[in-house]
Amino acid sequence: MPVVARELLAGSRHFNDLRRGILLISPATLSQRLRELVDAGVLDRTRAEGRSGRVEYCLTEAGEKLRPIIRSFGVWGERWARHEIRREDVDPHLLIWAMHRHLHLKVVPADRVVLQFEFPDVEIKSRRFWYIIDPPRARGRVPQKSRSRGGPDARDEHPDDDDGLPGSARARRCGSLGSDRPRRLASSREDVCRLVPERRFRRRSAPCGSSANGARAANHEKRFAARPPLGPAAGRPTEIHLSTGPPLNPHRRYCDGDGQDDLQAGRFDAIAVVRELGPTPAQRAAAHDADDTFVADSYADFKKRKLFSAGVPAELGGGGATFPELCAMLQEIGRCCGSSALALSRHTHTLATTLWFWKHGTTAVEPLLRRIAAEELILVSSGGSDWLDGCGKAERVDGGFRVSGRKSFASGSPSGQLLLTTAVYVDPAAGATVLHLPVPLDAPGVRIHHNWRTLGMRATGSNDVTIEGVFVPEGAVGVRRPKGEWNQFFDVISPLVQPLIMSEYMGVAESARPLALAQAAKKRDDPITQGLVGEMDTHLAAAQIALREMVALGSDYDC
């Protein structure tokens, strides 16, 4: 009860605002507490006129008398509660929600203003938030019909609540301050700005099912594709770093649009880089597919902007991007150019596997990581032809092995430099053993066949590679495992490789969605088309949820 009173005294007037300020309270409990306060004469419950019919709670004179009592609780806590705040006590959602009440909007420029807050030291889903402050003429909210799952009573009690789901659970799960629907981000009050976590700028799925009407299908893209405003005229986000990330790497160079080196304070932001680069690969994508040419120009841009070393730890000279950030990077590229994203994902998942070994004590891979950071070395994987059985042949010679074989689906091979592949060595004692080893693509005996012709993805350069008698030193062999048997190695790479690969495919799917909606709009009144749109959005939403959980599983390479 005191916590509810505190939120009311702090200025919250609506049910959802109270939920945002009290993350651990369930809607049922909050409803009960509010009814008890109304019955006790502490609150007045009124309903707004008009179509919205929002319920508003206001303190009565008796409720205002609680102010010194609630304030005394805070004074007591500051004096007697523990002085050391534990990490698990820190909640960016509550901080951001509390801060918005103290914004002096009268001194804010008349145009839209976007403030970005970044918390580099917390988990990825709670790392970045925006305040969006609209001019008074744009702060209204378009009323929408409530879709509560809580029954008629719940709908009557909270008409501003879309779905009746526990807000605290959703906030913990999605990094949201409230609903995941864009309408919740608007405010009809001129003294309140909108609170937008980073995840809210990702494309959301629209209501689905055969009952969706044609107008809803036609407006899906407009309503559910909210993204951060770009450019000065739209109110480019102003970054406010509340805490420092990893120290700037003095050997790290950040190139601006003119190709000049530009040392910037702070972490290397791979996601910001690809958002800046995105329009260029997007413009070239169709031409590459039509001409059957590899996206070498995209690779050149990636190398210039240090994306191949983005995931290498900063202490080894790299960008220090986290695993979730690498996934988001590939997803963003996938929205612009699927071929560029697919090819880069093969380098990135091979890098992520190497990083796992380094983070778990395998120091032998450190020279390779340092080389990737120093040279922007491009890795190529032949994983498509090297699963449990492996392929190719390794013969023992003095100091190492002589390797031969033909590898398929070596994406990025036209610009690649180092092929990470396998070969089978028949060990006299252990039998058929699969060796994981590197092969330089410019070594004598290596040939790239340029035979990749897959429609829609022919620009990925996923060619066959032939290896004929290439020498690989004994010390370069990374993993040895029995042929055809499941090995712990796959327990490691599966949670790392699959989220990275699926991230770029997710970006492709998200970019394809508006194209499908544009075609569907031509038959917006057709019930079959409406049902297909609903199925599409359902599958896309399920894939987004699955990908989010996959990324969390591989986070920090602790799988």
C-alpha cells in the first residue's frame, strides 16, 4: 500500500503508469489495492469523457495527508537501509521511469527531441533507452479499442490496458517499461514525454488471424515498423552515456564517412556503424544479384569500418562488441542486403567460436584473434560440408599434415583470406580422426571455383574450394575428434553459431515483410489474403521470440 501511495504522490494517475513504477506488482494485486484505497476515501476514481474513457486516479484531501508519512519512509531508508547497493538492486527501468517526471519541458526546443541513455554495464535488453519529447501538437494519442484478456471486469477497470498481461513480467522479459505495442509509447499529457527502450524500435508484429480486416493489413507497416528518427531534421538521438564502457583502445581506428581516421571516446558501436552503412549495400544488392557478382564492395566497406574485428576483445585490439551486439549487427545488415549479411555471418560465427575457446582458457588462439584485429583478417568457414563426418584427407608428414579435399558452401570466399575447415586423418591408434585446421586461401594448391549460382543469394560467394596437398603445421590443428561421433565441440558451437546465422536471416525476413504487405494491400478485402497476412506475422513473431532466447543463451560466451 505505501508503494502505491508513493507512485500516486509522485504524479502517476493511470493504471499503466502505476504498473511501470511498481514492476513487481501484478495487475490483480494493483487493482485490489486501488479499490481498497478508493473505498477508504484516499483516492477518487474518475473516467475521462470521449472515446478513450481512460480511468484516472486522483488523491483526495485525505490522500494528500499521506505525503509527509511516505516521505518519512524515504528519510528512514536513506539513514538506516544498507549503504552498499548490490548490482541486483539496480534497475535501469525504474531509474528511467522516475527521471522522466523531473524533465523541464519548458526549456526543451519546440521541435521533436530524442534523448538516448545508454547503460553499458547492464544486460543487453536493458542497455539503451530513449526519451522522445514531441511538440505539443503531436503529443495526442489516437484511441484504440482495448483487447483485454482479463474479462469484462478487467476491461472496465483498465480501459487503457491493451492485453491484461502482467506488465512487470513483460518488462523483465522484453526490457520494456510497459506494453510492447506502439500506442503505449504516446502520451496525451503535455507534461509527460514518451519512454522508449531500444527494443521498441524494432519491428513489431501486428495482430494476426483470419479475422483481421483489410484496413488493418494495409496499415501494418505504418503502425508496427517504428524506428529511431534519423537526421537532424527528425531529431537525431543525443547520446548521453551514464557510465563508461571498456576503455578506448589506443590502437583502434574509427573511420568517418570520408575514410579519415577518427578516434572517438567510448566503445566501438558496431550497430551504429552498420546503420550508417546500410543504405549503400541496400542500393547495390539488386545489381549484385542480377550481375551474379560477389558483394566485394560491401566487404571493402566492412573492412574499412572495422566490422571484421568488431567482436575481438578490446584488450586484444578489437572492437569489444558483445555477442548480442554481433547478432544485432548482422540482423541490421540483413535488412539492407541479405547477401552481405550472410557472407559476414560466416566470418562472425567462426570468430565467435574462436572467442569461446579464448575466453575458456585456450591461449593458443590468441595470436589469431590479434591478427584479426590488426589486419581485419577475413575468415571463411566450410561448415556446410564439415559436420560430424568432416571431409577431405590429411596425411601425416614431417612437422604437420598434407591436406587435400573439396569444400562446399564457403561463403565470402572471393574476398576471404583464411579458410577454417576440417580433414580426416586415419590415426594408427585412434582410427579415423577429424582435424580442425586453418588453410590460407592464397596458398599454392588452393582453388576457388566460382560456381555458386543460387537464385536470390548468388552474391554471397558461397563457392566450392579445392585444396590439393596444402601443408598445415601440427601446432595449427585446433580440435581433434572421432569421425562421425557427436563431440563436446558441437555443444559449444551450436549455441553460438545458430543465433548469428539466424540473425541475418531474421533481418532478411523483416525486410521482406513490407514487400509482402504491399502486395497484400491490393487484395485487402480478401479474407484469404487477410488470413495469410496473419499467418505471416505469427510466424515472424514466433521467430523473433525464438531468436531472442537463442541470443540470450549464447550471451557472454558462457554456454
